[in-house]
Amino acid sequence: MHENHADWTWVPALEWEWRVGDATQGVHTREGQLVWWERPSGPHGYAFEAARTQPFQDFVRCGAPVTAPPHVIEAIQRLLQGRG
């Protein structure tokens, strides 16, 4: 684990996206936490976008609160364990 895991300011701003059915899902680290989101496809998809936040420490302890591709979960695990 990173030396000072109580201070997560060292985490860079990264983002991952993937398709699930007719929607685009993703997660990013730009807000000092994980933000998991989903956007329906179509011209008005942004109006129906939903998001869920998760503190980095919660991810380290409990894992992802949503289903995501294994390569995304593994990348976030490596990143938050200081091996990104």
C-alpha cells in the first residue's frame, strides 16, 4: 500500500470507460475519490446519466460497488496500492 494511504492527493486523475448493452459506463479519479457512472446511449443520454461516489479507502477495503470489467478493477487496485 502507498506509504501515506490516509492522504490520497497523490492519486492521478484517470478515467476508464466501457460499454454495457446500450449504455456507456465508467469510473474516474478526478474528484479525489472514485466516481462510478452510467450514461444511456442516444441523443439525450447525458440527461439521464447517473453516478455514485466511493472513497478510495472504501475501494481498498471493500472493492467496487458496481460490476466493472476485470481489467478496470485490477488497474484501480494497482493504482491505489501504489503500483499504478
